[in-house]
Amino acid sequence: MSISRKLIAGAAVAGLLSTVGIVPAEARPKNLARAVAQPDWLEQNIDNPKVRIIEVSTEPGIYERGHIKNSIKFVWHTDLVDTVNRDIISQANFTALAQKAGISDDTTVVLYGDKNNWFAAWGAWIFNIYGQKDVRILDGGRVKWEKDGRALTTAVPTFKAGNFNANPADKNLRANIIKDVIPAAKKTKTAALIDIRSADEFSGKIFAPAGFQELAVRAGHIPGAVNISWGQNVNADGTFKTVAELKKLYADKGITGTDQIITYCRIGERSSLTWFVLSEILGFQKVKNYDGSWTEYGNTIGAPISNPSGTIWGAA
């Protein structure tokens, strides 16, 4: 069958299914990308056994107060990282976590959370690192879902164990300070560095936003990095901008997807959102998230730094 006939046939089947109230998990959401799940689509698929919904929020008790029906709670600082060494969750532990959540190899995973989906995006990055095939983020996250008056529940679901088995971590999605970041800073490797922090963090005026505990003893940014704050990826309601808008945003800064791209922030969570936009929505093939980010780089002895503001740690 020709490609055009396959597309027509697929559209006809999808249309027929929708008329009888069945929405296939493979339905394409916004931006012609499977990466973004729309709230209407999720409501229609909320009981779909092939769809697993994961909440990754950081506000204590927010999941217990109420969450999207059939969603499972993952805790970023205990479930998705190594709790002893500074590292991501191991392959074995992620396999166990995903299976316990009822996730199989053919499951569509939809993540959402508070704080503009920052930690949901971290979760999406981890799922991609370990080889889950269909991973999406809920457009607008928890905040928009609540503002739209959509239903929440306090019932905690349980599911039969899934059969997902994590692949070895994909090194093409994760930047290493020695192999990737410092060579890019010293221009011995070609890579576009994107600092997604605020302008004041980037310039070195502040070490970190007020109230954040994880700090570096040096301010500024990695030499050669461009500053495109994470917030420019989204609209006022937290939904992602269109593909055309996102392409222009990055093209205007010289980011076209031709060269290797490395995203970073302070601890890797905000930069996960930009990684998701570039890799999963725009489809750029060479995008790595640097989860060590500024708290690793700015604390590394001998790493070159650009600090336009000249801020000095400990100075009055």
C-alpha cells in the first residue's frame, strides 16, 4: 500500500473509532508531535489500559490533595534519582519502578506535574534515556488542568505489574562534564550550549533564584552559551508554543539542530523542559541534557567561566 493510501486509511479508522467513543493511544496530539498530550485527549483516554499517567510534582501533599484519575505518583528526589550518589536512577531500579506502575513496552506514558512541568519533563527525559517508546507531557500540566476545572480524585490506583525492561542508559541524551561540556566551553568540540536560567543567573548577578538550596560557589555561565530561558518555550497558561514559534525562537539564536546541542540550568530540571522541546517536539536529533548543570559546573575547579557581573562568592 502506498504511503498516501496508508495515511488516508489511518485517518478513516481513527475517525470511525472516535465516532464510537474509542480514542486510540496512538492518536497524534498538538504540534503534529506525539510528544504533547492535550487535556481533552487525556480525558478521553483516562481509562485506556494502554495509557499510564504519572504525576511528578514537588509541592508536598499535592498529589494526596487530588490528582488526575488513574495517575501514579513519582517523587523526583527519591524515585527518579540515585539517593546516595549524585546520579540518575539506575537501569535496574527504573525497571522495577516502571513495572510497579503497570508500565509495559507498549504503554503510552503521559507525565504531568506542578511548577510548569519541570519535573515531569525530567521524568520524560529519564523514560527516554531508558528506552520507553511513547512518552508525552500533558500540555499545561497540573495548573492548567485545575484551572480548566477538570476532575481530580484522591483515589490511588493500583495496576498489574507491567513488563517494561529498561535499556542501558542512552548516552546520546545525557551530557557529561568531562566528555561534552568542558570541551564545548573550550571549543575543542562543536556544540551549542543553551543556558535556560534567568538573565540574572546567566550574567552572574545572582547565584541562584531566592529560596533554592542547591548552589555553586561561582556565578555566571559556561563560556559560549546562549541564554534562552525555559519560559520562552511556553505560553502564559503553561502550554507549549507552536512548532513554528519554537523553531523561530531557537533559529533566531542560531540553534537549528545541525550541531550537537547541550541544555543546562542549575540542577537539570528546568533544562529538561528545553531538552523536551528541542528533542521531542522539534525533533532535533542531537540534544543532550546536562543534569549536572551549574551546581556541578560552577563548583568544578578549573572549569572556565564567564561572569559578566563579576559577582564574588562571600563578598559583602
